[in-house]
Amino acid sequence: MKVEAKMLLGLGLFFGIMCAVYWNWSLENAGGVMMFAGMLLCFLPGSYYYFWSRRMKARPEDDPNATQASGAGVVGSFPGTSIWPFTLGMGAFLVVLALVFGIWFLVPGLGLVAWAMLGGTAEGRRGGKV
């Protein structure tokens, strides 16, 4: 996690410097605020990764002398196909459409979201299709 932490902290530093330069030269607030938010969005996970990278043992990805064999391990299994992510996405889409076209879209949207959450939870607990 040291590589990720250094990358995000460096990117946050870059955004911070660019924010200061942009804000002082352009005298425009919106872009400066967005760059400031980008800086914070890089520093937040970067500092979290840095905090944990100092407390964890080094991963093979963090070792410059590591080989491919040292990073190999159990791959594990991937979940099977499921309809619930699509159902959740369609429900969220209808909830957003309620903001544009009318509140009546909220009823089927929230129904689909609830159905997807229940179905995905039941499928995850039982394993396999519901």
C-alpha cells in the first residue's frame, strides 16, 4: 500500500499547488474550489493508505526485489452471474428520473431498489440463485 499512498499523496500535493496557482492567477472561484476538493479527495485515501501501510507487513507488490512467485497465491472464486446489480441500477435510475419527470417515478424506483437489496442479500446468504 506504500505505492498507492505515495501516488495519492503526490497527486494531492500536485492539486494543492495547482489550486494555489490557479486561484491566485485566475481570480475565479469555481475552478479553485474544485481543485481544492480534488486535493482533499486525494489526501483522504492517501493518508489512510499511508497510515495502514506503516502498520502492515510489506506486500509482494511493495517489495522491489519480489518475483512473480512471491505474489502468487490462492486466486479464490468469483461470484456467479446475478440479476440483482442490474435491478438495483434500474431502480436507482428510476429514482433519479423522479427528480426530473415527476415524483411518481419514485414509487417503482424505490420498489426496485428494495427488491434488489433483498434479493442480493438473500442470494449472498444462501449462495447461488434465488
